[in-house]
Amino acid sequence: MEIRGFLLRCISVILVLLTLTACVQVKPWQRGNLAREDMKWNTDPRLSILREQNYRSTEGS
């Protein structure tokens, strides 16, 4: 029973450490790259509105 608690604590610590390594601060000179037009989620606002409306109508039924 004690081994199970130890394993659970080890797995918890490993998961916390893995999530903390994913946190990255963006440097000021990198922000220009992230603000480019091709890096946006939706480059065409009209198309994204149509996709959202289509998604809401199919999920609502």
C-alpha cells in the first residue's frame, strides 16, 4: 500500500515538472514573428464567422 502512495507522488511530481517546462516567456524580438498575418488563427474574419455559425447550428441540434 505504501508503494502505491509513493508511485502516485512520483507521478504527480513528474507531471508538475513537465507542465512547468512548457511555460515560456516570449522575448520582445520574438513578438514580431508571432504577430505576422500567417500566424493568426483566423486570417479571414468572414470565413471564421461562417464556420462558427455552422458549428453552433450542428452542435445545437
